[in-house]
Amino acid sequence: MTLSWDDPILIALGLGAVALGVLWRLARVLGPLSGRLAVLDARLTSLGESQQQLAGGLGQVAQSQTQVIGLVEARLADMGRYMGDTLAGNAQATASSMGALRERLQVIDAAQAKIEALSGNVLSLQDILSNKQARGAFGEVQLEALLADALPPDAYSLQATLSNGRRVDALIHLEQPLALDAKFPLEAWQALTRATDDAQRAEARRALSRALRGHIRAIADRYILPGETAEGALMFLPSEAVYAELHANMADVLRESFAARVWVVSPSTCMATLVTLRAVLKDTRLRNEARAVRREVQLLVEDANRLGARVAKLEGHFAQVQGDLSDIRISADKITRRGARLDDFDFAKTPE
């Protein structure tokens, strides 16, 4: 049998062989590709699951982010309120501090004005202390202020004149009046404060001792009068510094003052002494009042005794009057009985 390329069977067989070859080759190509497709499908499945997990995680993250944002906003609001309150408090504190600072500045201004005025007063005080009479008046004024603060007005007299004609700065009204006189040895004290070496200080201290001894003797001679004043007197030093120097370095002067019964006092010790004297005055007044009460009680007892005697005498008079009244009653009863008998008497039966 002769085959021709125009034969349809041959053409069909050729086409079938070609198709089988193509299919075989396609099968060889698609074999690895199907495995890869399976792997790719598995990976796509895993990727879908991962995507689902990622979506859930993103939801949780979004929820957490919302919570965090809410917390941050709340914290920011709290912080804003705190900062507002703090700023308001700081503003108020600053305003208060500024007010206090302004008041202190005013106080400082007032103090500065007082210092300026005081500087002028210091100059005038130096002028006063340079004059003996003015210096004496300065000590008297200070002493008068202490007396006014410590004692009642009727407990002392200022510039009292004694029987010897001497005038004392103050006289305290005790049972025996106590003299109190102010002394201020300013020149000797200034010399001591200006001394620059031991020799000058020793000489100035001797001069101060002489001045103090002179004042002590003058007070003892002038203001301690037997039978008129107390057995001692007080010398008032208007300077604590002079008083301290006396007690620190002048024991001999103190012994002489004790022997002369002149007790030296400073402004501080004078106030303590006056307070003690006030207690003594109060005790003295209480004793005087007790004596007055005792006298009044004695007079009252005497009056009661006289009243008792007069009552007894009056009782005697009452007894006598009572006896007289009893006698009068008896006489009246007799008169009544006689009148009754006369009333019962029959005058018709009387013979003519």
C-alpha cells in the first residue's frame, strides 16, 4: 500500500504523534509546576492565616492604642489641672511674697527714717551729757520713768526736800522713807573708754573710783538722816556699763558703799529693787490696814459692850414700867368693881 502525504489518515497520525509529543513534553513541564503550585497554595494558605493573625493583632494594637491615648489624654488633663493649680498657687504665693516684701520695704524705710532721726537725737544726747546739769536731769528723767513703771504714784515723791534742806531725786514712802538719788560720773567714764594703754586705763579707773566714792559719801551724808529716813539709801547709775565696771574692777568701792549703807543700782537692778520694794509697800499697807481693822473691831466691841449695858438698863426701865402697869391694872379693876356695885345699888330703897 502506497502512503501519500495527502492521505488524511497519515495526516491524522502525524497530527496525533505531534499532539502526543506536545502532551508528553507538557506533562514533563507541568509535573514540577504542579508541585510548585501545591507549595504555593500551602504558602498562600499560611499567608492567609498569618494575615488573619496580623489582622487580630492589629485590632488589639488599635484597642491598646485607643486605651493608651485615653490614658495619655487623662494624664495630660490631670497635668494641665495640676499645672494650672500650681501656677495659680505660685502666683498667689508670689503676690503674697511681693506684698510682704513691700511691707518689709516700708518697715525698712520707716526704720531708716527713725535711724536718721535717732542720729540727730544722738547728737542732742551728746550735747545733754556734756552739760552737768542737763546730765543730772537726764538721769532724773530715767529714774522717774523707772519709778512710774514700778510703783504706784502715791508710793514715792520726786525732788523731796529733807529737814536738812537737801533735795533728793526721789523719796520712797516706806515706814522709814528711802532716799534714791541719780549720779553719773560721765567724764571719768569717758576717760576710761578713751584710754589706749594700761597706764591710761589704770589712771582713768582711779579717777572713776574717786568720782564714785565722792558720790557715795555725798549720798550718805545728805540723805541718810536718823529718825527721818531709812538707815540706807540707793544711788542710781543710769549706765549699765559703768555699773558693770564697778562690779568687775572696783570691789573696794563696793565695800565702801556697803559700809556707808549706800546701795548702787543700775537701770535693770533698780527695776528689780523697786519691784521688791513694791511688795514691801504692799505688805506694809496690808499691816496698816490690819491695824486699822483691829482698831475698828476693838471700837465695835466697846460699842457692843455699851449697847449691852444700855439694853440692861432699858430692861430695868421696862420691868419698872411693867410693874407700874400691873398696879394701874389692879387699880382699874377695883374701880370697875366699885362702879359695878354702884350700878347695882337701888337708890329707891334708900330711906328718906
